[in-house]
Amino acid sequence: MEDQLRKHIEKVVSISDKEFAHVLSHFSKASYKKNDFLIQRGEEVNHCYYVVSGLMKLVYDDVDGKEHIASFAMKNWWESDFTAYFTRSKAKLALQCIEDTQVFCITLGNYYKLAAELPKMGHFFLEKSNAGHIASQRRILSFLTSSAKERYGQLLKEHPTLFQRLPKTLLASYLGVSRETLSRMSS
């Protein structure tokens, strides 16, 4: 598990054994089972998660109880309700395991402490944050400018393994279509 985190960090910044030991001291490890919640709506968000293995969904439930999937988080992804995490407010999103999942967790205090103590980790976190903002803006723009069929094609191109790992109901929710519409698009 530790090797995977180190390789992930070293894609952005180089890090010595001593520095990596220091980085690890700021994280905790956790394992979750399928259907477990890491974050529930209305609760405090104490951690940001780096996914070592497994698959999770970040969801918003509207006033009618309809689930809207904001994102899927798989191996080498970072996920949280970032608004709640960084503003220390209550979660508006829920983070739930779709598969058994292993993660590294970092509190906001340790996030800032690590970035201050090891500036290269501040740079690493900034790069990851920027990548997340870019992905979010692309997702928003795809909903504003692309048809459901185009969004389906883009998801298939970028993350083809999701189509084997996820039930059609979750894919449909992520794409903003009904399960029936997804079935028609995929046939």
C-alpha cells in the first residue's frame, strides 16, 4: 500500500526515504466493505481519501431522494466532500464504497501541517487540487454542451473499466439519464 502512495507522489515530486516516512506519519490507513459510507450527508468531513484499491461514489441526494453521482473514485484518485473538508462545514455529499476499498486518510490539520513542513508536498497537493478542478469543470461543461450519447462515449473512452465494474443504474445516474436511456445508448 505504501509503495503505491509513494509512486503516486513521485509522479509529481521526488521524495527521499526519510521524507516519505515523514509523509506517511501524517496519514492513516483504512479498509471499508462494499456499501460502507466514508462520509454521510450532514456529518463533519474529517478526512480526504487517497484510493489504494476499490471503487467509491460521491453522491448528492436531492429533495426528492433522487441520487445524483458527482464522481467515481478508483485506484490513485483522491476524494472527499471537498467543500465540507476545506471549510469545516457539514457534508452535502455522501461518499460510499461500491466495492471493498482501501484508502489512506489525511485530516485537514495534517494536510496543512505536511504542506508547511515539506513544501514539495504543498506543491503535490496543489497539482492534485488543480487536476480535480479541471476534471470538475470538464464534467460541468459536458453537461452543458454535450448530449447524453456524447457523455456516454466520453466516459467509455476515458474509463472503459467502469462499464464492467458498475451496474447500469449507477452509470445512468452519473451520466444524468434513466437506466432505460442508457440501455438504448449501449445497445
